[in-house]
Amino acid sequence: MGIAVEFNPDLALREYSEFLKGARKKEECIPERLMSGQIYSFLKKGQRNYWLHGEIPLLKIDGQNLSRPLASIIILEAAHILINGEVWTKGRFQVKNVFDANDATIHFESYKRVK
């Protein structure tokens, strides 16, 4: 038996409406109002590792589909916990920049921030 671990180059959260419908916990979703400089909590199912030494993209996930980056964030902390016997990763992130959804500017090349 092995240990299932995912290495994530981004933070992909669900649409806030999933929380409003009761389908997801609030921390599993993109904050209702995403603001630069603010710190938010996140929760992801599974044991995940994130890069902590710089900016990564915040994405919206819908099933297997990922959006373009919605913001540039820094993961401040991430910890693995058990909830009802299942492994989850919880943490906090700070928003560095929020991107305009109508702007076609490229903000990341893979995991590297483009300025």
C-alpha cells in the first residue's frame, strides 16, 4: 500500500455557488468577493503539496475543467488533516493580484508568474 499524494502547481477551487447550494464547504470554493491583499482559507480533499516560495495561480475547477487564472496567490500555510477518516489539505492563501476575466493578458507560463 502506498501513500497517495498530489503535487499541485496551482490552487483550484469550486464556484462559490456550490457552497450556496450546500454541495461544498465554504473553504472548498472561491471566495464570494476576491480581493487583493486579503487572506482566505482553503480546503481540498486529498493529501496535496503546494509550492510555498512564490506566486501560483488560483483557478476555478468544474469537474475536470480548469479556468484561466483568476488571481495570483501565495500559499501561506498548508496542513494535512483527517475529516471523518478521509485525508484533506487545509490552509490559507493571500491574494496578490486579481485578474480581469475579460483581459486576455497571459499572467502565468505553466506555474511561473509573468509580469
